[in-house]
Amino acid sequence: MRQDTRQRILATAEELLLSRGFQGFSYHHIAERLDIRTAAVHYHFPTKADLGLALLQRYRERFRWWAWQLREQKVSPVGCLEHFITLERRLVEANRVCPLSVVCVELQGVSDEMSAAAQRLLDDALHWLEIVLESGREANLFHFDGSAAARALVVLVTLQGALQLARLNGIETFDAVRAQIRQDLGLPAIAPTGRVAS
Amino acid sequence: MRQDTRQRILATAEELLLSRGFQGFSYHHIAERLDIRTAAVHYHFPTKADLGLALLQRYRERFRWWAWQLREQKVSPVGCLEHFITLERRLVEANRVCPLSVVCVELQGVSDEMSAAAQRLLDDALHWLEIVLESGREANLFHFDGSAAARALVVLVTLQGALQLARLNGIETFDAVRAQIRQDLGLPAIAPTGRVAS
DNA sequence: GTCTATATAGAGATAGAC
DNA sequence: GTCTATCTCTATATAGAC
């Protein structure tokens, strides 16, 4: 019945991480929400650095699994991009930011292992996006100059920035940027394959 | 001799804010660096919210003065954009982030007044960039589709994202994005007006 | 695995002397 | 304006009972 406490801690901690930053939540916040004591949290994650690392690893595993699923379902490059943007948009709707943003802003306040885990997550995302863009270009779906790697980098940082500033400026900011990204990749204003999940 | 303590506090606090986040520094850190006591810091800024607000106001005033200078010197739109990018690049070099990033990530941990001040800074930056892009387009220096406001938004969020991820991924990330932004605005790979300050 | 209890340290903030 | 001294609260973490 109760190894799932660990999972509930992770889920709650992730919510807190993405809405308040790593330095903005404590074991007390987690324990309070789950109606347990802080000592129980320490049993599962002895130090906060352990918890932070676990959160980033979990996030990365989830991303890899998500990307693997899209591949299994043979989703088109355009569909992949749309799904990815939708993923980020959901964060905006939930008033959250991306864990990469948190680590970058609070870099001096997190352990080296945590920032290394963030680096791996970033590498995965960039690599995945590069493949999507390159295969989409080969299929004549996307149109852009330069290397797919360079374009993937620009798309990712643009989404990161939009995700973040949307918190101050409203979700219209995110949607405006999203439209621009599509246009810069040579897609029509409304994605032809559908899947522009709201 | 000693109203400049206030200025020294602001300068030190800004360094800490941009390198560690708002929740990542304390009055003790400031006092230690200036070799004064925390009570002296509280004299100038009774609460941390007061200090945070002052930091954002100061940042905004500096930006406005900086933009005004460029205008006085009749710097071309291309030069303005280059100067702006250089401004951000210096933050990367100093391993800092933008105050807007800090406020966005730690939004729940800052006062309403602080986030309102960040909003005003963002508005100023967007408005300034919009004018630069629009006047540059009229002078046939920039080439882009859509409104200047929409393009300004994309350029700004892209720089924000690059500034942030460069902290994890290295300054090459920032430079690659910078090159892409230039290209997307129809500029040659190397800016013709010079002023690509290193 | 979870609890109570507690240790330690740091943060934000105030009072009052100089 | 800046200091010493102190207060209160919170955060991280551990010990040991159940």
C-alpha cells in the first residue's frame, strides 16, 4: 500500500518546483499537502539535493518515454512538433515553468548533480527536436536554412523564453510565439494535419 | 560620504539577484560582501520586498536611460539591435540571467509590486524593440513578415531563452541563436554597420 | 515507513545605544 | 547611519519510539 508515498512526494514536489522554484519550497510544504510529517519525506529523500535530482531524472525519463511513444505511433514530424508545443503550453496553462528554467535561474542554489541532470534533459530535448526537424525537412514538411541542430536550438530557446514570459505577459504571448515558430518553419498558419490540441 | 551605501547595497544585491535568484540571497550575503551589518541594510531597505522592488525599478530606469542614449546618438536600428544583443551577451559572460527570468521563475516568491515592476520593464523592452524593428523595416534594413510587435516579442523571448540556457549549455548557445536571429531578420551573417562588440 | 521530538542554523526583522 | 543584541520563524536534518 505504501511505496506509493514516494511517488506522491515526487508528484507534489514537482508541482512545487515548477510553480515556486527549487529554493521556493520546503519539506514542510510537501508534508503539509500530503498530510504526513517532514521526517517521512526525509525517509524517502534524505536530503533536498536527493529529491531535486530525483525530480529531474523522473522528468527526463518521462520525456524519453513520451518521445518513444510518438515514435511507436509513427506520428509525423509536424505532429511531433505540435505535440511538443502543446506539452509546453499545458505548463503555461497550469502557471508552471520548465524545470530547465528553474535550474538555470537557480543554478548556484542546486547541487552539481542536479545541474548535470538538467544538462542531460536538455541534450535529450535538443537531440529529439533535431531529428524531428531534419526528418520533417527531408519529407518537405518544414522549410528552413542551416543545420537542423541550429534550428532545434532556436526553436527550443524560443519556446523556453515564451513559456517563461507568458507567466508575466499572459498566454497570448505563448500563442503568438507559437504561430511565429510555425511560420518560420514554413508551416501554414493552421496545421494541416490537425492535432493542434488546445 | 555615506549615502552611497545605498548604492553599494543595490549593486551588490543586483549581482546576487542575477546570479542566485531572489530567494537565493539574504541580507547576510549583502552585508558580508560590503563588510557592514544586516541592520544597516534594513535601514536602507526595511524589507526584502522593498529591496527587490528597488532593484527592478533601478534596472528599468537604467534600461530607459540606455535606450535614450542610443536615440540621442542616432544609432541605426541595426546598431540598436546589436547593442541590445551585446547587453544580453554580457550577462551570459558574467554568468548572470535577466531579472525578468528571475521574477518569472520565482513569481510565487516575490511581492505583487515586484512582479508589477517586472511587467513594466518587459513592456518597455518590448515597446523599444518594436520601434527599432519597425523603423529598421521602413529603412529596408530588416525584412520580416507580420507586425513589428509580434516580431519584437519573438526576438525578445528567443534572447531570454538563449540567455538562460546558455548557462547550462555554454555561450556558444547564445551565439548560435544570435546568428539565427540576425538571419531571420534578413541581415547578413556579419553585421555591415560593425558594432558587433565582443 | 511513519511518527514525535529535537538539534542546528539561517533568514527576516526590530530595539535601542552610539 | 551604523552598530550590538535579540526575537521569531522557518528550513534542513537526525534520533529513536512505534
